[in-house]
Amino acid sequence: MSPRHPPASDVSLTHPDRLYWPDEGVTKQALADYYAAVWPFMAPYVVNRPLALLRLPDGIKSHQRFFQKHAWKGMNPHIEEIADPQDADGEKLLHIGDFNGLVALVQSAVLEIHPWGVTTDNWEKPDMITMDLDPGQDVAWSAVISAALELKTRLESRGLAAFVKTSGGKGLHVVTPLAPKAGWVEVKDFAHSLAESMSADAPEKYLATATKAKRGGHIYIDYLRNGRGNTAVAAYSTRARSGAPVSMPLDWADLNEVTGPAAFTLGNVPQRLETRPEDPWGNFFDAAVPLE
């Protein structure tokens, strides 16, 4: 399957011309078309993972914003419920199994998709680490790129792979594939130690604690995405922000050409994939090794 032959879906969109990003003219149908274009690349990061979903029924200008981890009334059956093995009697969580599930999310006005770093085959063994570089006020974009490269060096020195994507928000995500072996506590502890070591070596640049994140001029290295039940925005997911930005996987070699965290949008990503069909994260899971 390629972007030139997008998948078909059985899910019918009601009100396909409803505006989700009114200033950009992006409709429900346009969001579904975008996801059809990126589906072959995006699927491994959203299929069979517990999901937290940001729903804005009236689009990004709407006052109604629901951050949902559980079912809602009238939910499409292609969005499936699944019990958390550690909370068997609790409210069920949500996941999707295929492209129909993704279109069902679009139909439900899900404008951001935030998966766990784990699949539902192996709940207690994460298959990725996400480090979120969150710049404070007055931090130059070039400094965020430098921070990502510094994280890459540190991860590679530990024998781990490092991949990069824009967050579609303010910063960059450096993501490491893992062979599922270490548990949640070990993975989060490792991410914490990585953030702490960067902050200790360059306290004038980096923070590892959120309380100080309001201090301008620093980049907060957010390792908290890596606890059980925590999430990070999915590769290729849109963001509920003006401009319709997406979280875009990149080649490290292209990072210096990127103008900012929201450079990639629903409007320009499909064309980029047409002209550069090589998936920058194509070997993501092949590069996974266990965290020792």
C-alpha cells in the first residue's frame, strides 16, 4: 500500500464538509483524506495501542474539548474497547485495529491521537521511549535542534537508536524503539536519568523538572511520557492548533532545514510523501534493541 493507492474505508462520514480547522478550510473529509495518504507510514504507531484522544466536536475553535481515554455515547464500533489487564474491573480503554478505526476517529472529531508507548500484545513491556523537548520562552529553534542531537548522541552511546519528529506543538520528540523487555518502571527511570544527566551537564540550557519549566531560556526535557498510562502524540497525528500542524517524522539529515515545530501541516505532508516516498522512520522497529 502506498500514498498513491490510499486504503478504502467502510466508515461513512456524516457532515463531511464540517470545518475542523476553519481558518485553513480543513474539513472532516480533508482530515480523512490526509490520514488515507499517511496511513501506510502511520499505522504501526497507532494500531493496537491504548489511545488517549482529543475530541473537538466543533473543530479547533470549539469550547468543547474532550480528552478521552474511555468510550462515549454513540461511539463507532470500529473504535474498540479493551480492558487494561491491571484494572480488569475498571473502565475499558480504547484502541483501533485498522484504517476503519482511524476514519471512525475522524468521524468522532478526534483531532489528536496520543498512544501509549506499548502495544496491547505486551502491556507491561514498552516498545519505545519518547523524550519531549519543550522549549521555554525565548529559546531559539536552533537550540531545540541542538538538544535533539545531544539526546541522539547520548542514546547511541548506550547502544540505542534515536529517531526524531516534530511535535506539531512547540518542540521536537526524540523517540527510541525498544525490543519489549524492560518494564515501565525501568524505562521511565532510564528516561529520567537521561534528562537528569543532560540537565546536570548543561543547567543553563536544560531542565529535567517541570516546576522550573516556566523559566524562560531553558528547554524542559520531558521524560514523563514514559510512565504506564502516559502518552505522547502519534507520528503523523494532527494537532488541534491553528495551521493544522502534524507531528512529522524526519531524517536527522533534514532537521536543519526544518523551520520550526509546526512546519509540517495537513496541507503539505501528503505532497512531501509523494515527492519523497522513502519513509524516514522506515526501519524504526528494525532498530529496536532491549533496554538492559
